[in-house]
Amino acid sequence: MNWNDLTAAWRSQPGESLVDSRLEVLRNTFERRSRKLARRLFWRDIRELVAGLFVAYVLVKEAIRKGVAGWPLWISVLLVLWVTVGFIRERVRAHRGRTEPSAPLLAKIEADISELRRQSDLLLKVGTWYMAPLILGWFIALASTGFHGLNGSLRTPLQMGSYLAGAGVLFFGIWKLNQWVALKKIGPRIAELEELRNSLVSNK
């Protein structure tokens, strides 16, 4: 029995209380999806942390190699670390806000709704807190090379135009994907949990 089956069965019995067996099935189904959400967010934060630290390390090495001329790269380092620290804050927040395994089902549902709203807000605003500093840091790093390629030759206007256009398409795709996930995936899940919460509250 999947989540839709459970919610459909619940709606078909508006005047009845959930029997213990039904409540146990509902609890197990909810908690499995809740754990899956927590794991997904945990590994997302870890991946972003590792990627951010790696990029910052590469930029620091290049800045040191360039000496005084590499000072703009330190700005890129700070911008990358700013985003990375954001994921550390998210991990700390998620850890502090987690519910105990023995917490009531209603409290767990409320916690998941709050977490999903938080994630939806982050995804919808990904252009400001995530993409903007990374794009700026990337452009500063690019400009600090004097727009030269890896072989030391100056990129032609056509090469630069193609490079910037490709990067623009990539960043737009990332932004669009985040919007889609927030509206098409997280939004409906929040609505499901709110319906379940309201049903449980009304039958207390």
C-alpha cells in the first residue's frame, strides 16, 4: 500500500478514528519517507561541503602561486566559502531541529512540513544565496587570468562568447531545475502532509 492508498482510505472514513493497526501502517509509511528525506538532505549538504572546500582549495593554490597578482582570487575563495558555510549552517539547523524517535506522529509531521517549507524556500531563492555568489566568484577567477586559456594564449571574442553562453545555459538550467523541484515535487508533498495533519487533529 502506497501513500496515495493510505490518504484515499483515510478520506473515505471521515467520521471514524484510525484503528491501531491503521495508525501503525500510517506511521511506518510516513517515517520511512521522513528518513529518506533526512538522508537525502544530509548527503546533499555533505556533497556541497566537499565540493566547496575542493574548489576553495584549488583557488587558494592558484592565488598563492600568482602572489600579489592573484589577489582577486581571494575574493572568489571567500564567495565559495560563503556558500559552503551556508550548507554547514543548514546541517547544524537540521540536527538541532530533529525530532526524537519517540515523538508523537503529529509532532513528526509538523517537523517534516516545516523542513519541506524550508527546502522549498531555499530552492525558490537559489539564484540569490547560491548561484549569484558562485557566478560572481567564477567570473572574478576567470578575469584574474586575463581571459587566457590553459595554454596561456588569449581567448578570442568568439571563444569567450561561447564560453559565457555555455555557462549561462548551465546556470539557467540549474535554476530552472530547482524551481521545478520546489513547485512540482515539494509543494504536493507539503499538501499531503498538511491534509494528514489536519485529519489527525480533527480526530483527536
